[in-house]
Amino acid sequence: MTLKKADQLLDEHQYPTDTEQLIAAHGDYEIDLPNGTETLGDVFGRVGGETYESPQEAREAMYCGLSHKAIGRRHYSDRDPTTMGTVGPKQVSF
């Protein structure tokens, strides 16, 4: 499922709720990410025991709990130069 569909699941859930209830209700759903998949159970498992008063709070926790699979190229930015005195990633030519 997409992150948009995961947002819809969280919108439809009854609030207030906590991490355990979200995992029990939706933990088996797999989210498709740019670099793989992971379940909502894995995502909310990283957040820890929290109570959510609204879908917005649960959504913010979900986005915070996503792993590196949710980003494109790791350690890459075409905007930030490497800090002077440090060794940055090697340049890749496309």
C-alpha cells in the first residue's frame, strides 16, 4: 500500500488510541517504499508506547518511524556541500 493509503487507515481508526492498538489493528499492512517495504507494525514499533489523540498525531508518528527505506539515495543531497575538513560521499555521475 502507499503512504497515502496508510494515512487513510489512520484517519478511519478510532481515537484516542495507543501504539499497541494501532499495531493490533493495522500492523500487518505493508507499505511500499522507494527502497523496499515494511509493515505498519515495524514502523510503529520504532516509535514506542505512545497515546494518540488524533489521526494527525498518529500520522506524524508513522512518518517519524519510517526507516531509511523511505528515502531515496542515502547521504545524498544536491543542495548541501560537504563540510570543510570532512570526507563526503563519492560523486556519482548519471
